[in-house]
Amino acid sequence: MTIDLQKISKKLGFSPEETKKWLKKFVEYSPNYLDPLYEGIKEKDFNKLALTAYKLKGSAAMLGIDELADIAERIYQGAGGEKDIDYLGLVDEVRITIREIKAAL
């Protein structure tokens, strides 16, 4: 996934500088999403996975990072139904996307 700061800025109605500021805060906060997601997988704690994915989805959507919100929604839907899906693969996609956001700043 390529992070298009111009597209996100336009979508949010922010200047590129404001967008970078908010995305930087998101990246700094990201361990608060990633750590519980990985813990939820390890512990097979579907509630933790669903709750964390729900929070991540909201934050990503609010910041115009639709692809990340979509991944979080897949985790949320899967965990909410305790479905057997590739949670590790999805959380790795989240981690990679966050790295790409950081690199774009």
C-alpha cells in the first residue's frame, strides 16, 4: 500500500503539515494497537482482538487511512464471530502499513 499524503490531506481538509502532525501522533500511538493485537492472537483472546481492532478502525477511518480501516474491520468481524482466519497475517499488514505511514512522513 502506498500512503498518499496529498490524498489524505484533501480528504480531511487539512494542510499537508497538519496531516503529517496527526499521522505522526497515530504512528507514535500505534504500539497501543499492535501490542494488544499480537497479545490477543497469542492468548486466543477474541475479545481483546475485537476491541483493539474496533479502536484501530475508528482511528484509521478518522484519519482517512481507509485501507488500514478495512484491515481493522476484517480483524474485528473475524474476532467478533470467533472465526478461524489469518489474524497474524492481518496484524502484520497493519504493522507494515504503519511503517509505510511513518516512512511517508
